[in-house]
Amino acid sequence: MLKKTFILVVLCALVLASGLAVRPAQAAVTELKIIWAQWAPADFLQTLVKDYEAKTGIKVTVIQEPWGTFGNRVTAEWAAKGTAWDLVIGDSQWLGQGATQGHYVELTDFMKSNGIDKTVTPATLQYYGEYPAGSGRYYAYPTEGDANGWAYRKDLFENKDEMAAFKAKYGYDLAVPKTWKELMDIAQFFTRKDKGLYGVAIYTQKDYDAITMGFQNVFFSYGADWYDKDYKVEGVANSDAAVKALEYYKQLYDCCSAPGLSNAFFQETNDAFTSGQAVMAMNYFAFFPALANKSTNKFADTTGYFVMPKGPDGKQFAALGGQGMSINAYIDKERQDAAFAFLKWFAQEDVQAKWADLGGYTCNINVLKSDKFNKIAPFNAAFAETMTFVKDFTNIPEYGQMLPIIQAALSNYVVGGKGTAKEALDGVAKEWTTILTDAGYIK
């Protein structure tokens, strides 16, 4: 025994003398950090993750960054290959950049082996998680589903005198519009400028992506698209269907939009509705809670919600909003493993149900179908239906170059009245073709 002890002492002395002393094992992960934009859903998530801490002992902190600087902060951290957070709930449009530039950990095997890819609606998996399109490779878990929908004044729609007058003029019953043609009829019917009443409040803001998102609801439903499978833009983004869709959007703005909405986004359309000016208001579902709240909307009790109408050929799409959750590729393996464990927990159906209870917009198929979800808020049924036909702008890394071009073109034509719809889209097609050719998409 003494001999063995002596040998161990000698060996330890030799190790220490050679500078090869064994370092203590790295401490286990005790905290995970998630960065997201500063808004109510981030508060809901911070409440939800208390359950995870109670279960695992791992604290989860949701870092909130104002929307105006959210993208800049994330891209700066990417450039530095930083590790300030473990997960990011990023815009769907960031997906290509995150995947191709190595900022996001690939989640394909994780999601498939755990069956997580089968728990969310196909449309949300495609647009929040998959890159490239159709590849079956995933870099984000659909976290905060969102899309454009409509709020409307039920008290006016259901008024007997209004219903009779509408049917006498248009020959069909006044009801929630099923087509864009019907929405135009209703908007024109309720526009009474001498009485301060207008048919709609729609997105027109030139900053970032608002007018593009608003227009896309019509654009996609008219059968148009930004480019084809080979990234060809000419003849696609400026097709006849695209031109007709843009002419429609301008007509809707010119004839029936409430005043003061020449640079409107979510706050302005909500304000036009709550002030009693707009009978129908376009907005992301994430901003409808303000319309369901009696303290912020005097029409709350008589406010209804409906999905985006169908186009001339029956196509139906809603512009996608929302975000997916991704793992930071620059953190060490131990933190990545902890992030995977958190994602697995978050994706569970019971956790997604609680996420919905708190006010989060789940993408879980079963939760969206549940009676409980549809009764949580007056707009949830419309949201659940919408999440089956959402469509995104583009998530290729070059989206940041493409977006300002379409924003300017739409604003100049719709709001500024400059040129024609075809001229506006021809200009976009020409500039985008150059961008996609230089980037190697168009051969």
C-alpha cells in the first residue's frame, strides 16, 4: 500500500513539474441567453421559461433589443463571431444569411430525430426554418408565428340598414369579404369622406418592409411571385398578374384609405381603427391585442377579425411575419448542447399550449387546432387559419439589398402617384436581376 502511494505521489509531482496539471472539469451551463426584439411576446417568453428553470435549474434570460436596432445588434455580433447569447429569435428573412454565413447551427437531424419537424404547420416550417427552399434542411424552430390579417367593425357590418343598402347596391350580402373584389366593394361602400368614415387602413410605410408586406397580401393572392425557381425576375415580378395586383393596392389606397396614412405601419392602422375612421384595418396578428382591449379600443366588443381574401383565381396567401429560434454557431459545444435541450423542451406540445395561453403565437399544429386556443383571444381562430397559407418575401442573404428597392418603388407609385404600376415593377425587375446575377443565382 505504501509503495502504491509513493508511486502516485511521484507521478503527480512529475505532472506538476512538467506543467501538465489536469484542469478541473468545466462548470455545467447554468444560464442560457436568448436575444429577441423588445415587445410583448418577449415578455411572455420570459414568463414561460421560469418553468424551465424550475425543472432544470438552468436560468433562461431573454435579452430584449428595440426593434429599430435589433437587426443591427445581431449582425454586429455575427461579424464579431460573438457569444453574448446562445439563441436568437430572428426574422424569417435572416434565415439565408444565418445559414450560409455560418451564424446558425443546423437543426435538421435534431428536428427530424425528435419528430419536431412534424409538430408545426408545413408553411411555418418552410418559411421560419428551412433553407434553401425545398432542401429539407432546417436552421430555426418556428417560434412566434405571425402574419397579416384584418380587423373590422361588426357593428357596422351587422347593421340592418347598412346591410340593406349594401345588397341593393352590389347585389350580394354584406359580410366578411371572401375575395379581394368583395373587400374593394365594402371599402368603397363605407368610405364617406364627408362623415369622416373610410373603408380601410393599410400599410404604406416606406421604412424597412411595411408597404411590401402589405402589398404582398394582394400580390401573392393574384398569382404573382418575386422570382421563379431559377431566380428569374423579369416577367415574374413584373408579370401581368403582378401589375394588376399593384394597381389594385393603389386603388384601395386612393379610394378608401383613412387620411394621414401615407407612411403607415402597425400603430397607424390601429389608430385609424380605434379612432373610428377606418372600418377595416390591416395588421399583423401580433398587434391585434390592442384592438381586443377595451382600454385601448372603444369598439373592442364589436371588433371582429378575418383572414386575407382570395385572389381572382382562388389563390390565398397572407404575408408572413414572425420569427424562428436558432442556435448561435459561435458558442462552445457544451452551450450548444444546452441550447438543444432547451429547444426540445420548448417544442413540446404542453409547453406550446402554455406559450399560447400566455399570448405567444404558437405554430404547433395540434395547439392551433384546439378549441381552447381558438377561444383564448377573439382573433385566434383567424390566426390559426392564416398560418396554413402564409408566404414570405425572400430569405436569401441578398434580401437586404433587394428590400429597399421594392420599398421605394411601391411607395413612389402607391403613395406618390409616380408613373404606372408596370413601370414601377419593371424598374424593380431590372435592379433585382442585376443583384441576383452578380450574386450568382442567375446564370
